[in-house]
Amino acid sequence: MKKTFLFVALAIFSLMGKVRADEGMWLPMFVERLNYVDMQKMGLQLTPEELYSINNSSLKDAIVGLSEGATPRGFFCTGEIVSQNSLMFTNHHCGYNAIQKLSTVEHDYLTDGFWAKDFSEELPAEGISASFLVRMEDVTEQVLSVVKEGMTWEERNAAIKAKSTELEAAASEDGKYNPIISAFFEGNEYYMFVYRVYTDVRLVGTPPSSIGKFGGDTDNWMWPRHTGDFSIFRVYADVEGNPAPYSPDNKPLTPKHHLPISLDGIQQDDFTMIWGFPGSTERYITSYGIDYNVESFYPTIHEIFKLQTDIMDEFMQKDASVNIMYADDKAGLANTWKNFEGQMLMLRKNKVAETKADLETMFTQWINADPGRVEKYGNVLNTLAENYELVSAITPVIYYPNYAGITGPVANAAMFSSYIKAYKDANSKKDEKGEKKTEEQMAVDKAKLAQIEETYKAINVDAMFAETYKPLEDKTFIEMLKLCYNTFDAEVNPEFYNLVEKKYKGDVVALANDILENSIFATPESIKAFIEKPNMKAAEKDLAYVVCKMMIKQINDNRTAYNAAMQTISENNHLFVKGLREFYAATQPEKDLYPDANSSLRMSYGSVQDYQPADAISYDYICTANGIVEKYVPGDYEFDVPQRLLDLIEARDFGQYADENGELVVCFLSTNDITGGNSGSPIMNGKGELIGLAFDGNWEAMSGDINFEPRLQRTINVDARYVLFVIDKFAGATNLIEELTIVKSEPEVVNEECTMNNE
Ligand code: ARG
């Protein structure tokens, strides 16, 4: 699950008893204390030291976080190292953006796939860097030492930030390492993670989208699934093995550890563990936070993103070059709105708010039993309820103009607003309060304008419009403006409403078209002409600029109230989690708590399992290549299949990758607890060998980021044998197969006498 969306973070657990083995995203540094005995019972054969060690090579050294820049923050996906030369597996949808950027209509790697025959053919991938974790440590005490009695929430956070920056700088050893400090349990604990970030990452291989994205958005978030969701990269370093920007002289990094790949396959109940970088969960959110998500935040984003994807779809299917241009944007938007749709549905169906409300009742009873607790936590839930209600009302008012109103020419006008304002200031004799400016002030404003002018002269206008398709952009702009107009009545934005009503007789499309036809900010030519010779009088009256100011006013009029409520929510979530931990320690001391996901390295363990999504329906835990043929729709943009794959399946030419029944397993299910950011994570057996790559969650448990559903929640994994089959049999990339460490256990020797006796 790729991390493509933002969350207001907080969270809770299932009500009673010890956390089940399959629930939980655990910090590897505590594995010995919290999880090891459990894992061993379930089938783990490695020692704690083989899992996580800072002195010796261990499994953690083969797990990398993938981020866009040279920073270990906000990993969008996970990768794993699978060879001595740092070959790295991740999902196809994780490499998608990089593959898109390398694709042209002539070399369309998205459509046709790509396989490098040797190092020299590997392609530098933009926007993927690989972070290796060197160590992690608890820094709670140092960080919280700066928090003083009587500080406001903002002051507290500012002090924590300053302290964290100082500690990070000290740990970087002059830039050798990239350390980051992250908050856990809503700011009740702090940990430092020290990374090395490698930015020279190259594309080595990818199947065509008809394998890597088979089933498209229709099958996304669903089981049964037949997607070969993998792509292959390699991490490069300078000759000393240090991170270095791309250079032809760089060499493949020699990793501390790489994962062997098992051909043994899986059986129901087999132990599984997944290591990776889950982005965010809200397991400690209150019922009030859930109501906010379901009633305000999700529906707002859902409506905007869905409309945008529908428009993209329409144009992408007609034109291969447009398809390449928008492929990754569309996948991200579609992935998010479908996720929110599923959450809205399943949070209700799985009665998650009710579960949280029950916990809140017990928590309140516990608080009320002690005056000291009442003083500390007595107001927390009420305050949350009140403030979530406030932001519920404000969220659409801010989000629609932000995500829908400020698009196309209006967004371009927004880019120029500081220029227009600086010009106005420099040419006005009065200051903002309406008082006459001093000579000195006049000179300052003039200098400011001159400086801003320089910046604007340097704007690359062609880059602003590069990789965009005008008919698609225009339609989006029109529909987005329509959405803003139709969503709000006159009270929310009287200026915009009146403009449409009076000047355009209620026809918002006419306004949008007027902008597209006449605004300075609508075309690259007119923007260039404006930069060349700015006519500021015209710019100030420009319709796109006028609408931009109206949209920004709508946001600004509500921003203060929104920010204040959000701050209060964050402060009270902090208190809630603090109280909840005391509550659990007092009432269920045997319960181990795990922190919400926050892009730090986690381990989750469970087993291979089927599930029953509804009465009379039962889902198997594996699916096979036969299902690819069943789903096949010739020429369809989501369900077409390469002829070569069809031929191999028909000939049942699966080689050593077939299971014991001669079938080719494509994907399988496990009970591991993962979320967005875990995409591409290795799923491993008890020996730490790769058996697949995690890539998705299932529809019936879309509420799982808020409450883990043991009966329903599954991770969808692409089977390692299918990955190898595609590399080997489909693509013929035997150079890569040779590079891997492929292992197969000796068949167990069956003692016949014993078997007979047993019978
Ligand atoms: N649901 C997957 C995830 O969140 C992403 C799958 C991408 N595929 C797609 N059709 N958009 O990681």
C-alpha cells in the first residue's frame, strides 16, 4: 500500500485482552522484549540478533525506505535488497512514477516493460532514494527535557522541534548519517532513527503494466487479485560504498545483508513476517475523530479526487502520450478516493465508532473514579468532541477552494499574486493601515519589488505547462470551478457567488470559459508576454486573479478558526493517549501497546490465512494464473494480458515456479498488520527468506487503519514464485535470476514405518 494521502493522526485498540499476534506494527528494537517468544511459537527460526542488530549484519539491513528526495522522511514505499549487488525489489506501483518519467511513446516502459541485460543498461531513476537504517534509539528523555510547566501547546512543540534539530545535527557526524527524530504515541515518546540515504538508484526491470498493474483501479483494494505488482531497481554508491549522487563511476552497493528467496511456497497457517515503513494509522483516534473523517474529511476529498480521475481517464484512454503524462497522478488520486470510499463504508459496517465509544465509556469511568484523574483528563473527550465538530464544518469550506478552486489559470494567477501585490505596494503612497508612508518605507517597497521582479523573470514558463494536456486541464478547471460554485451558498463566499450570479447569470461554465479564453494566466504565451512586459493594471483586473483572490479569501476567513481547533485536537489527542496508556497499565497490565505508524521501520507478524467476507462466501488464501485467464478482456485498459503470458499459462510452462499441484500461485493472503508505505515490503517465512511482496489490503477491512479486524483484515502479497516466473519465463531475464539467492528446502524424508503406524 503506497502512502498517498495525508492524515490527521491519532488512534485505539481492540477493547479487551492481549493484542493478537497479527495485530501490531512493532519497533524492531523491542522485538526481544515484546514479541520474540510469540514469534518463535508461531514458527520464527531466527534469533533476535539475526533480526535486529546494530553491531552485526541482520535482517534489518536488507530493508530500505523509499523516499523522493535525499531525506529519510515520509517514505512512500518499502524495498528489499535481494542480491550481493544490491538488486532491490519493490512494487510496480512504487516504481510507477520513476518508470513513467523514463517512458516516452517510443520507449513506453509502462506499457511494454523493461529489462536491463547488464549494469550498463540500467536507467537512473528520478525520485527514488533508498534509506538504510543504521540504528534507532529512545530519546524521549532528552527531547522532553525542554518541556516546561506552563508552556502552551505551540510553545511546547516549538521547543521540542528545536531540541530535536539539535540532537539530529549532533548525530549526523558531519553529514555522514541522516538522523531523524519522530514522535510516537501522540508526542508521548520520541525516537531517533539514523539512516544512510542512497540517491543513485537505477531501474533494472519492470513487467508491462498489463502484469504489474493487472486489474487496474477496478481490482485495487480487492481480493481475489492477480497483479504481478513488482519492479526491480539497484542501489549504487561511490567506490567506497558511500551515498553519492548519480555518476557513471558509481558501483552497485555491497549490502550488509540480502534476502534469499524461497521456492517452498506457502500453506495455510504458515508463519509470516513483514518488515517495512508503514506511513500512518489512526489506531488511537476517538469516536469523534472517526465521525469527523466519515462526515467531513473523506467525503470532501473523495468528491474532488474522483471527479479529477474520471476526467483524466476519459483523455488517457484515447491517447498513449496523455496516458504516460498522467499515469502516476491518476493512480495516486484513484488510490486515495477508493480508499476513502472503502473506509466510509467499512467504518460503518464494522461498527468502529461504536467500538471506540465503548472504550471511551470505560475510560471515562476510570477517570471519574479518581479526582486527580478528573483534573488531568476530565475534559479531554468533551474538548475533542467540540473541536472535531468545529473542523467538520470548516474542512469543506477550506478544502474545496484549496483543491478545486485554485486550479488551472487560477493556480497560475496564484503564483503571480505576490508579484502583483509587491507592485501595488511599491506604487502606493499609503501603507497597509492606510497611513502615509515615509520616504524610507517607499524605498524599501521599491527595493522589494525589484527583487521580486528578478525571481519572476527567471520563471520557466514552459516547465509550468510541460507534461500537461490542454483539453484535459481545461475540462478539469471548468469542472472544479463548477464544484466550488455548486457546493457553497452565497454566505460562504459572497464575492464569488455574486460574480457568477450577476455577471454570468448563474452560469459558472461561462465564467470558466471566459477565464480560459481571456486571462493572462491561461496560456504560456500570454504569461511569457506578461513577464516580459508586465501590465499590472490588467493583471489586477484579470479574471483568474480576481477569482484567485476570492478563493484565497474563503480560505483565509476560515483558517484561523480551523488551525486553532486543529491545535486543540492535537493537544487533546496527546492527553487522551497519555491517559489511555495509564488506563491500560492500571486495568490490563498484560496488554502491550504498539505505536501508530509514522514512517519508521516496523515489523508485523502473522500467518497465511483465508477469510470469510460475508455469510456463505469464503475466500481462498491463494489465487493462481488460471484467474488471470478468467479475468482477461482483450484490449481492455485494465484487464488485457500479454499474449506471451497467455501462451505460457496455456502451455502450463511454469518451470520450477509451479506449486505441488502444478499450478502457478500469483498472490496470497496473510494476517500481517500493514498500511500505506508498506508497499513493496518483503513478506518472509520463519527463516527470513522472501516468499512474496506485500502490496495491498482488502476491501472488507478498509477500516483497518483505525481498528484492526482480525477476522477480516488481510494483507495481499504477490508470490515470490510468480515474480521469479515473470522475470525468468516471461521476460527471459536470466541474468537477474542468476544474481539472486534462490533456495529450496529438501523434501522432508517421510518415515514410512512411522506413517503406517500412525494410520
Ligand atoms: N492500493 C495500493 C496501495 O495503496 C495501490 C495499488 C496501486 N494500483 C492502482 N490501481 N492504483 O498501495
